[in-house]
Amino acid sequence: MKNKFILGFLLISSVGFAQMKQSTFVFGPKIGLQANHIAIVDNPGETSSKLSMQYQAGVFTRLNLGKLSLQPEAVFQVKGGNLVDPNQKLTFRYLSTPILLGISPFEGFHLEAGPEFNWSLNQGWKKEGVEQYGPDLKKDNAFIVGARIDMLDMFSMFSLNLRYAHGLNSFNTRIQNDGTPLDLRNRTFQLGITYNFSEYYKWWKKYGIKKSKK
């Protein structure tokens, strides 16, 4: 599943890197898919986990300073996953604020990294009659590494993002037989796309319908 996720991104991004130069400040909406996995850091039994596919949506801003960029975001996303033995579905709804610093080794391609702060919107939630739960804790922090590709001229208002979010703390407080909490952490592979509202005028000026001269 993870290999297919990455391969799909590489195929989409192979269209190339030439694009109009972005403004110093850009902003707009973003949407994406994510493959979620629960890492069982301290696993005394037979418990395992499976990938689950979820989504994210939000807004972003980006400050471009030469080869460097700073991109804060506000995102609603669903993390979690599926535990096996016992069979449980963990559905975690978060309001997240990633803050990513980017550097461009060559035009159109950016390496990014930074913290992601997550606030649970369904802490302690349980769906009646179904083994489905929200996180035990209100906050969950992660560290993100990834890459951004700014698209070709005709698609220059769009950027693609491939990221990995590594959870830094356990979201679980349930106790093991030895009296310590089971250490469960979020791991997420994200494929997203952003639309740069601030580049629309520039795009329209270059590619919009031209009035014929009489």
C-alpha cells in the first residue's frame, strides 16, 4: 500500500518542473488523501495494526524568500487506524497546524520539514454499538518531512505535496498488565494538492482569454 501511494505521487509529478515564478506571498486552499498507520511502540502481546485511508482539507499560506519558504497551515484531518486483536477502529479527528520550512535544491522542487501540532476534536469519543474510538488525549504532536512540487505553466496555480508525519507522543492512556500505558503513536503518509489563489491574476494575465484587436 505504501509503495503504491508513493508511486502514484511520482507518476503525477513527472509532468515537469518549469513554471512561472511564484509571488513572495501566496495563499489558498488544500486537500489531500492520507494513509494512516498506528505504531505500537511497546507491544507486549499479539496486537497489530493495519493501514486506513482518510482525508484532509484546509488552508495554507506561504512566504517565498529566494530558495527558502515558510508555510503555515490550518488543516482538518482524520488520523488513526485499525487495530487487530482486539479488533478496533480508531478514528481521530484533528485540527492541525503544520509549520514547514522549505528549501529548493532546484527550481520547482522543495524539500520541507517542520512540526505539526494537532488538537483532537473527538477526544474520548466512542461510537455506540461499534468498537470505534477517538483519541484518549487532547493534543498530539508530530514532525513532518516531505517534498513539494510546483506544477507546469498551465497548472502553475497548483502544487503537489508528499509528506510523512511521525507522531512524537502516545495518544493512548489504556493500561497494560504491568500497570503502564500501551504506547500507540500516529504515523501518516500524506498526498496533497494546494491551489494558489494569489497567483490567479498572474495566471489569467498570461493564459486567460485574449480579446481580439479590431
